[in-house]
Amino acid sequence: MTNTIITNNEELKHRILARKLELEAKLEHLKADTAGKTADICKSIQKDLDDLGSKIAQGWENLSANAVQGINDWFKQTDSY
């Protein structure tokens, strides 16, 4: 059972880190755009990245079931970018 949790956390970690890099790249691209509407998108992406930072602040090894669920929810939420 413990190995399953570790394996699932490793898979989750890789998915989240890939999405984080994707969002950071999108944010940099949007910052270069001078259109007014991109400012709102930038703020939203930055808020989501900050939220992720707080969710994983304790480290990947110490994720509770609630933290894993919150990170999965974050992943689904950021799918719209």
C-alpha cells in the first residue's frame, strides 16, 4: 500500500511539475504581450502558481490525502489555460 502511494505521488509530482513549467512559460509569453486583457490572465496564472507553491511547500514526501486531492484539483483547474 505504501509503495502505491509513493508511486502515485511520484506520478503526480511529475504531472504537476510539467504543468508548472507550462504555466510559467505561458506567463512569460503573456507578459511580453501588451494587450490589456492579458494582464488579467497573467494575474490568474500567477495566483495559480502561488497556490501550487503553498500546496507543495511541505515537500512531495509529506503529502496527505487531502493535499493530494487539492493538487489534483489544482491540476484540473489549470487545464483551462
